[in-house]
Amino acid sequence: MFWDEVYKGTPPWDIDHPQPAFQALIESGEIRPGRALDIGCGRGENAIMLAKNDCDVTGVDLAKDAISDAKAKAIERHVKVNFIVGNVLEMDQLFTEDEFDIVIDSGLFHVITDEERLLFTRHVHRVLKEGGKYFMLCFSDKEPGEYELPRRASKAEIESTFSPLFNIIYIKDVIFDSLLNPGRRQAYLLSATKS
């Protein structure tokens, strides 16, 4: 499987520390203790950070190798996180309705196809409690370069995808830290609540 192959090495987003945009959400108090889900958690840096800040955390990813690395990392750091292998487009088989206070997404939305976006949005909406918060970090259309990947999203795309089911609080410019051009990749951070 593609994602397992990617995690045999070190993908560019595997920066061995949490994304600064999510750290800032904790520091500002926008993310508070509660039940949290990290979708597309990879090797678990963001999930572990949430757990260290008093969240009851589940991390889910398709890549088995990434999940086993995340479990080992959590044990090594003496942090409790429930890491599971699973497909976020099948979250109805993994989680109950209204299970989480917070869902975070670091770089998953921008790999979802246009056809999958509606299903993806419904799944995120379903697992969040009423008034629950969704924070999404994705590459923005302001990121320069000729290459097709990573796919970039516009504010309009983000709004049209999430506004039917969520109240959008903001979409702001942030940095997506990466091994390629560390601290310089243009991104958007979405803050939205389940409506």
C-alpha cells in the first residue's frame, strides 16, 4: 500500500515534533482538555502533544508502520494515546457518533480527492460532539512551485467543503513545517465548530 511504502522512509511532513500551528492552538487555549481525535496522525507527534496537554487522544492512520512507530514513541515518552490503523473514510466503523470534543487534521485534507471530500466532511461531523471543534492544517494555494504535489487548497475550496456542516470560525495563514523548506511552507489553518 502506498502509505506504508511512504513510511518505510521519512516523508517530508514527518518532522519529529508537533506542527507549530497546533502548538499555538494549545498555548492560546483554543484546544482544551477533552476527547481528541488526530486523523491521519502519522507517527503521532501531534497526538502525543495533545495527550501531554491533558487530552484523551486517539490517533488514526492508514499506514501500519506509522502507527507502530507512533505506539513505540508514546511508550518511550510515557504518554497514553490510543493509536489505531484505520481509514478516515470509514470512521463510522471505528468510532461512535458524538465521540470527540476535538478533531485535528494535519495534512490529510489536501490528499483527499474532490470526490471523497463530502464523505470525509460527513465523517468528521459525525464523530464530533455538538459544538465540537475541528482544526485542519493544509497547504495553501499561496505555496509557490510548479509541482502538483502536495495539492494546495484555496480558502474558497475550504469554505465550500466545510460550511454546509460546520460554522467556520476562521481560515488563517500559517506555516506548515516540513523537512523541505523548514518553517516556510504556506498553509491554511481552519478552525470550525460542528453546527
